[in-house]
Amino acid sequence: MFEGLKKLFRHDIPDDDEVLNAKKGEIEDEIRNVLLESDVSFEAVEAIENDIRKRVDRIKKISKSTLMGIVRDSIRDVLVASKFDLDILGVTEKPYVILFLGINGTGKTTTIAKVAKYLKDAGKRSVISASDTFRAGAIDQIAILGDRVGVKVIRHEHGSDPSAVAFDAIEHARARGLDYVLIDSAGRMQTNKNLVDEMKKIKRVSKPNLTVLVLDSMVGQDALNQAETFLKETGFDAIILTKLDTDAKGGSLLSIVMSMKKPVLFLCTGQGMDDIVRFDPEWYLQKIFS
């Protein structure tokens, strides 16, 4: 995982202070190239590079360990600004309604089941709304996953009103004093006007406390385009990134958080129902700098 960014520390940078200072420009160029090759967007690279240069310029003599510490601190600052401050387990409103957005293929439905299990393992009670009624397969999928993690799924027939399903799920939660309602939604292409209108209606009806966009970390620039469309049309509060286990380069997370200026709630790191972690900058730094 994240082999591209790991090159920053595996590269044979000389330890001698004088040699390092003489080659400072070359090394900065190499850091820039590694970031670009690791799927970090040009905008993000520019910001990180400028920050590194400002930090380096304040130091007369710089060692390899100092330089690597500067790179790490610069990336940490980017990540800390994107950490989701709200304790999802500590919310007091019941039921706490979370709407999940994202196009087909991002792993959105599986992610909802992972979140449901995460909440259940913490002693919380949830219900899932199968509001992707456009695909019969989506209803069956979330029902199977809900059964697997032991969380009830409210479902209607294929083709029914997604907002009505969400409404019923919320009423179900209120009647039983449940803690969370997790709403799935249709994942047709984000440019589809009918989909956008559908998302807006679900938000009006369900009045979610939190709207989360699920993004595939491997999509690259397309992921940013998707996020920008959802942000413009429906709005969202936080991001969940999936398929981090398949990200060999590791730069997409940096690109997305710097471009979107939105916090990251969870990272999905595998196929299992337990392969989900709260986003922690130190976890990411440990992965790329170990």
C-alpha cells in the first residue's frame, strides 16, 4: 500500500549536511516528482512544495532526517485540516440520520454496511434505508449485507419512491428509539439530472444530520469531478474513501482533501466488514513513512 509515497524515505538521500545543502534544489525537485508520480494532483503538489520550501529556507544547514521531518510535517498539516472533528459515536440527537451519496462502483453500499457494523460494535443501534430503488440488485445487496452485520433494512419494491423508503426508515427508528438511520441512495452517473433531483428530494424529506460522499480512491481526477458535482448540486459534509488497500501510490487522499476542503470521516481498507477505520492523519503518515 502507498508504495509511491514511500519512495520519499527509501531514496538514498545523502546524510552529509553540506552535500545535502548543495543538492537542496535537486532533492526538492525529486520530492515534487515523487508526489506527482504518486497521483497527488498538481494543485496539491504546488501547495506542499511551497510549504516545504518555506520551512527549508528557514534552516541554514539541513540533514536528511530534518528534511524528511519537514516533508512529514507538511503532509500532516494538510491531513489535520481535513480530519472530521465530530465524534460520530458521541452524537446526542436520536435518530441521527446519515445520507450516503456516490456513483455506482465506489463501494457505497458495502461501506454503509461497514459503518452499520462499526456503530453496532460500539453498542449503537441502527436501521438501514434501501433507498437505491432504481436497481433491484441494489435492494437485494443491501438486504444481504444488513443481514450479515445484523442490522435491519427497510426496503420497498423496485422502482418505488426512494424518499418514501427513507421516511419509513426514520419513522421506524423513532418508534423504536434507535440511534442511527443510514440511507443508501441511487448511484447512476452524477451528471444524470434525474439522479440529482432524486438526491435533492431525499435530502428534503430525510433532513439528514450528516451527508457523506463515498469516493473510490482509485478513480483519480474523475473522483474529484464527481465530488465537485455532488458538492454543487446536493452538498455534502464529509467524505469516505474506499479501496485504500488497492492504492499502490497513495496520493489520491491528499489530492481529494486539498481539492474538496471537506473532512474525511472513514477510510475503507479492504473487503471485510471490519475493514473500515476512522480517518486519522497519523495512520496515513505511518503507512507512507514506515
